[in-house]
Amino acid sequence: MSILIDRQTRLVVHGLTGREGSFHGGAMLDYGTNVVAGMTPGKGGQAALDGRVPVFDTVSDAVRETGANTSCIFVPAGGAPDSILEAVAAGIGTIFCITEGIPALDMVPVAAAVERAGARLIGPNCPGATSPGRAKVGIIPASIHREGSVGVVSRSGTLTYEAVQAMTDAGIGQSTCVGIGGDPIIGSTFLDVLRLFEADPETEAIVLIGEIGGAAEEEAAAWAAEHLADVPKVAFIAGRTAPEGKRMGHAGAIISGGSGTAASKVAALEAAGFRVAGSPTELPQLLRDAGYRG
Amino acid sequence: MKIQEADAKRLLLAEGLPVPAWEVARSPAEARAAASRLLHETGQVVIKAQVLVGGRGKAGGVKLASSDDEAEHVADAILGMQIKGITVRKVLVAAAADIVKEYYLAAVLDRGARRILLMGSAEGGVEIEQVAAEKPEAIVRIHADPLLGLQDWQAREMAFRLGLGRHLKAAVAIGKGLVRTMLVNDADLVEINPLAVVRGGGAPGAPGGEEQLVCLDAKITLDDSALFRHPTHEAMRDPDEEAPADAEARRHDISFIHLDGTIGCMVNGAGLAMTTMDLVKRAGGEPANFLDIGGGAKADRVAAAMRLILAEPRVEAILVNIFGGITRGDEVAMGLIEARRQQSRDVPMVVRIVGTNAEEAASLLEQAHFETATTLDEAARKAVAAAASQSAGGAA
């Protein structure tokens, strides 16, 4: 098994006919993901990706015609919140929003609407997810993965690739690798994803990759101490050298008023039984040290 | 984006909040003229340094004056003063208020709750972080509904809990006004500290003057991601306080933060860029910057990033760390080769490119005699060693 996406995933790509949408849509299809539909208003009736995927004007058309159950959004920042709400209204259960640069206040009512509808949002400003050997949704390079049983959850993109590559090189595979996004307001949090990993019988160990800003790592650590007590858990936190009051690239990566520091996150994770790496390259060894034998 | 107090006050005023009159002066003479227009209100003016850093009062950047002569003299002392490394180039002149009591009130984006939070305290005039640390029970927190917004009853509750029952109508209008200011302008933070009960329109010693609630200071931070739909906000960016490197980085869509070390870093991705800095530090060096060239960067952006890094004379070595996904390694390698051809001074460079088109990148870099590294840790160690040999060479 895996979480969020697998062979049952039927994906509709919002913005499939755009530059990013078609490039990554093609990569997802090549990986074996069931990309069943594209959605671009005004291009309904066309076929994208060399005629392999039908395009619809609305998400509800895509759902009705193809049974799509998962969305991946590549729509520009101005239209992405609307695109999330359209997916929710069409009854899509799992929505990945890759788009970067959405105004934070736009996400406040959107996150609430997703929650009230009982849907699940990953992102925005996230790389998506991969369940190796089953499906990949988003922009994570396929080549870094290996099938296995370690669940990876991260706020970052390339840093996640770095960590996953190190695991794969060491012969450690992943059940699912999820990037939750670097924005201040995101859908699913570390905690939400840890709950899914806890319920997944195939996930036998956890890798959490956090960074400065907010308190989501601390919140997840407190929960993991209780619910994932016997699961090998390792973590890495980026931004130990980041100065206070500066946004480190990600809109959400900022230490303000002394809160959101790497030190506070490392302390909370260690107290919860995580082994915290000093470099992403140490993660495989720490997994072994924590008793992971997969 | 942080904006100056005067701009923040203008945004509050536009939403109908009570802000006492002020003027901005760039010279002692302008301050004198402003004071002569404002002194009649309360007999005294306050002159405040306009800089985007906290702690102006402690640094001596906020002073009172009772005559236009004194205002000119005080402004002369404050203008040109350095506050946390920033030169004061303008002052705000306002009628001094006769303060009865100070409060704190702010609308902030609460990330964890994914809601707008109205936060208030009757302990006004001090940093809210200090109140939070020393007397957390003194802070009142009320979340606005994410779909319906802040309701009247919530603003009333805040007013009553702060002890502002006597000024209920004004307090409710201000509470709701802060949230409105936040929404209208796409702000992350709208903070009034102090929000104050003042006597008689602020007139000191005006006996029997009616008390009123006014915003005496204002701090607003705008969401950078929303600037695209507020074209007028760009004018509030203060060129006096933006380093030329920051403006240059913004033009090229590069995320850049200057630091104090000697090892320049060029990375793709924010998390990986922070990690690269951390590993430089772990290897015994100090990073000179945070720099994220972003996804899909091509040769021209790589060259621009190189210029930004080399503009800092302290830089003794450069560490390039690229994990190719959308970004193609060979594009970055070509950018580096071109940038080195153009650059004004030669600094040792350690390059690590993995992922998409890494092999093509490796052969390009080899032909051009770049020092390369396989792992991130190795790259950090080599860069630190290169910087150390540079400083040793410089000293010899």
C-alpha cells in the first residue's frame, strides 16, 4: 500500500495544456500514473499529450466522463485558488496544488472550504507526491525513487529530492514521499500526513524534513511521540543558520519573534524520539540506527 | 514587504481608522515647517525616525519638541542617525498625544489555525513578544471565521476583555477596521502599538477634554505574493532601505539574502539553499548569503546570481549546489562557464550538480577545469577549505 496516491488514482491535471502542465503531465503518464483527464477552460474536446489524454472544459465534466478522483493543479497563482474550489465542487477527494506564489489570504477561505467538504489538499507551493512503482503526481523526478516502506514527508522540494536520493542510493525504498509545501497556509500538515502513514500497513519508518517557520514540526512531533512510539523516526530541519526576520525563499520559512527556530524544532523532534540528522546524507544511517531493517 | 509607519498610517486612514494628523519631513527645515503647522493642536509634537527596524525609541529615534526651533533641532539630531545599521533619512512629525492608557491591537495571519487572528492586550506600548513571554495571560486572542470574517460580537468581546467598554463603539470599529485593512491590502500583519486612549483630541493639559481612542503607531507587513494585484503598493517600497543587491535579485527573480560570512552559495530550491548554508557552517565556514535561483533557471539567471555573490568583497569561495529536477544541470554548467568568463575577480568555486542532465554538466565542467564534488557534505568541506586557503594566501 501507500498513502494518497496508488494504482487506483485517476488523475485530472488542471492546466494540462500549459507549459508546466504538459511537461509534468507527460512525465506522470510515463511513470505509469493514470492520468485520465486534463482540464483547460475553452479546450474541452481536445486531446493532450500526443492524443493520449482527453481535455475537458470543467472538472465536473472530467469527473463525469473519466471517473477522475484526484486533481493536480498547475494553474498560475491568480487562478489556482479558484481551481482548488472547482475540484472540491466536482467531488474530487485529493487535490495537489503545485502552484507557487498564491497570496496567503486567498488560502484562508479556500483551506476552510476544502476542510468543510471533507476533501484533502496537498500544497500549495509543493512538489506533489510519489508512491514508487505505483503513481507520481506533481514534479518530483521519478529517477530518485525506489520501492520500499519508508514514508517521507517534507516542506521542501529539492531538499526532499536530496534526502530521497540518499535513501535510494543506500538501498532504502519509500512507500510514499509527500511534499506538503512551503507556504504559510497549506492544506495537509505534517500531522495530517503522519496520521495517514500511521494507518498504512506498508509504511514501517518515517522521515520528516522540516524547516524554520511556524510550529507544524513541533505539533507533529508531539503527536508522533504518542502514536508512532515504536516506529523508527528520523528527521532533518533546514535553516539552523537562518537569521531572524528574513523570509528564506519559501513564504513560510521565517523566524519571527524568536519562534519557528530550527533549535526549537530539533528539540521537539528529539524529545519525541526522532533521530535528527545534521545533513540529509546521514538519514539512511540514522534509519538503520533507529532499527529500520527494510 | 515592510512599509514605513507613515504609509501604514495612510492605509489605516483609508479604512476610516482614527489616526492623528502627521507629516513626513526629510530635512530639519521641513520638520520645523511641519511642527509649526501641528504645534497648535497640543502644544507639543513628537518626531519619529522612519526606519523599517524596531527599537527606534530605545535608539533615541523618537523625541518630543515644544517649539518649531526645538523641532528643527531634534530633527537635525535624528536625521542621519544610524539605527541598527540603517541611516535615518526621514522623520514623521505628529501632534504629541496626552496618553491616558496604552493598548496593543493587531490583526495577524495565524498559520497554525489557518485564520486571521485579532490579538489584543491592555499592556500596550511594549513589544508584544515581551508580553507573550512574561505575561501570556494578558494577551486576548480571537480568530475571525475563515469564510464569514470577524463578526461584530467578536470585536465587542475583544473590547470588553481589554477593558475598553467605555470606548466600545470606537474599539469595535478599530478591531474590524484592522481586519479590513489586512484584507483590502493583502497584509500579513496590521499592528497598532500603541492604540491609546488620549485626552481631548490629544491635547496635554486641556482640562475636561474628552477622551478618545486613537492609533498612535502603525506597523504593516504586506504579502509579497499579492503585490501583483496591488500596483500602487510598489511605490511604498523604500529604496533608501533596499540594498542594491536586493533590488537586483528581485529583478532577476532570484531569492537572495545577504549574510556576513565568506562563502557564497548558489542553490536551486529554498530548503536546499538553507541546508547548504547549514552544511557550510557545519564544515567550519560561514555562508555569505542565501541564494535560491529557483526552478528551471537558465544560463542568464545563473550569471546574474554569480554577479550578486561576487558583488560582496568578503566572498572568498563559492559553492554551487544544484539538484536538477525541472532545472537542467547542463544549463547551469553553461551559465557558470559563461559567468566565470565575464566575472571581474577570480574566486575558487566548488560545483556540485546532480539530477537531470548531471552527466552532461560534469563533462562541461571538467573541460572548463571547475572543481567539482559528488556529495553535498564533500562540496561544503571543499568550499570551506578553498576559502581558508584564500584568506591564508591573502595574509601572506
